[in-house]
Amino acid sequence: MSNDKEKAEVPKKKGGKMKWIVIGLGVLVLAGGGVGGGLYATGMIGGGGEEAVAKGPRLVPKSEQVRAGGDGEKGDGDKYASSYYPLEKEFTSNLRDSVHFIQIGIAVSTPYDASVIENLKTHEIAVRSSVLMALGETDEEQVFTAQGKRALQKRLAAAINDTLKEKEGFGGIGNVYFTNFIVQ
């Protein structure tokens, strides 16, 4: 009887090496799939051709420009077409170290394709915030001279581009234009 008890107490091994081989293969398959999926998602492998190479917006040559009122003369000006987009709401801000405030309407232009305007629309709230911050840093003397207004246009373009670069990795705004300008 004691032999029967000793036999019952000895645990039996069930596929020790085989179990670890199967687990190891499973981990390798999962890791390989993760790496492959990551490379495919970043465009490093897989189809995509030229689309994967051309990252970001594309400059639009004047020959491809869609013009209001038909084709007409294209002139000799800039090499690239400009697309314009007016921001719907006006901006109102206090001027720095002043009792006066400024109210402006702005439009932007870009020589790039419609993706820049789409990015601007997508991140309009962040863009509006950056424009208001730039306006709040504007001195009263700047808004009363043409030179000061041109400098403000450049600062606003830089603020918008910085915001778009932060959100989308690419700015693309060439110029800011005033559609309304009031100081009170």
C-alpha cells in the first residue's frame, strides 16, 4: 500500500518544453505583427507609392488655379496660385498698456492646396486663441501707422502658422489681410 501512495504523490510532467516553445512562438508572432502594423501605418512598408512620399500640402501652380469669373489672363505675378479664406467672426481685444481696444476682421491666403484651409477650419478655435493672444500684445502706437499694421499682419501670420504647425505639423499661411480694422 505504501507503494501506491508514493506513486500517487509524484506529479506527472505534461509537455514542459513544448508548452514554452508554443508560448515563445505566440509572443514572436504577436510582436512581429505589432512591428509590421506600425511600419505599415507610418507608410514605411506597403503600398502608397508617391502619396506616401508627398507629405503635407502641395504648392498649387498658377496653371492649376481656379479663377473666379472664368480663366481670363493669369498675369506674370507670383509663380503659385493663392487661395483666400476669410475667418467668419471678427476679433476684439484690448491693446497692451492702453484703454483702447481693437476689432479686426481677417482673411488668410496660402499658395498651398485646400488641405491648409481645411486644417485652419479644423483648428479654428486654437487659431482664434493665438490671434487674440497676438492682438493683446499689440501696442497702441502700432495700430495707427501703416508700418505697424504690416508688422501686425506678419505677427498674426506667424501666430496662425505656429498653431497649425503644432496641431498638424505644417503651417502654410502666406499672408494675413485685414477685412475690417477698428480702434476705439
